[in-house]
Amino acid sequence: MATPRALQQSLPLKMASAGFLIFWCLLAAFPIFWIAVMSFKTPVDAFAANPLSVIFGPETRARGSGLSILDIVFGLTVLIVAGRMAFRRLPGWVARFTPPHLLVLGWLIGALAFAIVFLVVFFGILPPVMGVLNAILGPLGNPVIGLTTEHYVAVWGENAFYRNFLNSLMVTAGVVTVSLTVGTLAGYGLARSGAGIAFWILIIALIFRALPHSVLVAGYLPVFINSAEILRPILGENAPTLYGQPLAVIAVLVSINQPFTIWMLRSFFQNIPTDLDEAARVDGCTHFQAFRWVIMPVMWPGVITTGLFSFLLAYNDFLVTSLLLDAQNQTMVPAIASYFNRETTTTDQVEAVAAAVSITAPLFLLVMVFQRQIVSGLTAGAVKG
């Protein structure tokens, strides 16, 4: 459909808009690109004053670690193919093999299976195959860019960063599950309620969401510290303490996130015509059955979008997790901060950078897999239907 003449932009305006967008993208992507490059270099190259030394890694290449031209070509090919499959093929596979009422579970299983296959192919199969090909090519297989994965091996193996990763998954899964379960029920009830109290409940929730996180943590902290004494009359001498446990973090993050979840899901439910509820009720459904079998299948884009925001809150949290969790149960973000102390070496700093790059991979995967649902959900929440 052609753009009306009155709405067409002039050439200078198009160039200015495109230039600003390109500049903003480069500005936003540069830190991620730079720390990713640093994480694969020796400390001498990672903190070199010359940017070209950081990119090409002469010291790293001198140790015999690097990528040849063939490695780069094949690696980029695998990345492009994986990206195209994630954007074009994976949504179709999930829709084909997943029942409509289990769509979210199907997306989670599909994303996890896709990530596992990609990791096995890219890091398990491709390196030995490329090693054989580079050996056959002789001088043509020599490294042109220095690259080493020793920092990632140290982070995930020697420093047991996988424990922090599992703790983060536990916390985020708990926060997302509880937030969406309560948020969908409360959002639906408030969206369909004509009572004036619904408005004041939302206002109180918004005020609660605006409170600083430190205030909520300070309020919950005495309860968690004394939880063993509080629970002892109920559970006896074996009453556990909640302080230092992921359950404490889940409770606080849910209380912080729940008002936002309710507000966002309520706006999505308001965009669904009430005729669907009335039709389901006429066909003999109860209120909950109408919600479960008629409204929720229409709401999946909004639920996925809200779930992503809940995931980001829990996944990137530093204050709550650092205050309520001990060293054994720490999540990834506070664990990265522990790399920096008075005795930090350049090797520790590069390992911290490698850990920081590691935690961005799931975020890129989520956005890449759920990008259609996110765009659909944001559009549905922004337009009155």
C-alpha cells in the first residue's frame, strides 16, 4: 500500500532519520561487541592501548590460538543459518507440534532444544572439523585473528559459574511463574470488574511499584532472618531459615514485579472484547472456564511479553540477590561483581568480562525466538481494539 503524498518524508528528513538510527544502533551495540572481543583475548591483548591489538590479538595469536579465514567463513555461515532457522523455521515447528493450550510450554521446550543443538554444533562439532581442515590447508589455515576460550573454561569450570547460572534459572523461573499466574488472574478480574475499588487497587499497586527496592528489602530482611523462630511453632525444631535461600529472593522480586505485571496484563485483557466472555458463558462455561479456554489462547502474545519483562527483572537483579543470598546460592550478576576486589588481576578482569558475555547469550536467544510474540504483544497493548 503506497504512502499518501502528504505523509511522505523529504529526502533530507529520511537521511537524518536513518543516520540517527544507525548512530544509535552503533552506540548501543559497541559495548557488547567490545567486551565480547575482549573475552576471547589474553589479558595483554584485552587491555592493549591499540584497538587493533584488541581486535586481532597478536599475543593471543602468538600462542597458537586463533581463527583462520576458513574458521571465520564457516562460523559466520553457521550463525546466519541458525538465525534464519530461529526466526523462520522454529515458530512453525512449535505451532505444528504444540497443542494450543500448551503453547508457552512448547516455546520453552523448543527454545531450549534449539539452544542445545546450536551449542553442540557450534562448540562441539565445528571446532574439531575445522581443526582437521586447517591442518590440511597448511599455511592457509594459520590464524589471522587471535582467539582463546581459556577464560570461559576458567569461569564455567574452575570457578563453577554454572552454579550461579542454575541459581539464576531457579530464581527467574520462580518469579516468572508466580508473577504470571497471579498477574493473569488479577489482571483479568480487574479488567472485567466494573467496581470502583478496582481502580484504587491499581493505584495502590502502582504506588507500591514506585517504592525503591532497598525499602522493600529492608522491610522483608528481619522476617527472613528470624524465619526459623517464626516457623518453629508450626514446623518444630527443623524449621528452616529463609535468609540466604532463593525462595526469599523469589518472594521479594514477585512483590516488586507483581504490580507492573497486573497493570500490563490488565491493559491486554481490556483490548479483548467482552463478547468472547459472553459467548463462552452462553455456551455453558463458568467464568474460569471462559478465562482458561477462550480468553487465554488470545492472550498468549501479551503473556509472553509480560513474562519477558518479569524475566529481565529477576535475571538482571543485583540489589535484592546480593543482599538476600549467601555466596553458595548467589546468582550470576552478583557473582560477576565478586571478581573485582583489592587483589583483582587482569586475568580476573577478563574472566569477569567472559562471565558478563555469557549471561547475555540467553537474553539474545529469548528475544530472537520470541520476537514475533513480543512485537504482537506490544502492538496489542498499545492499540485499543
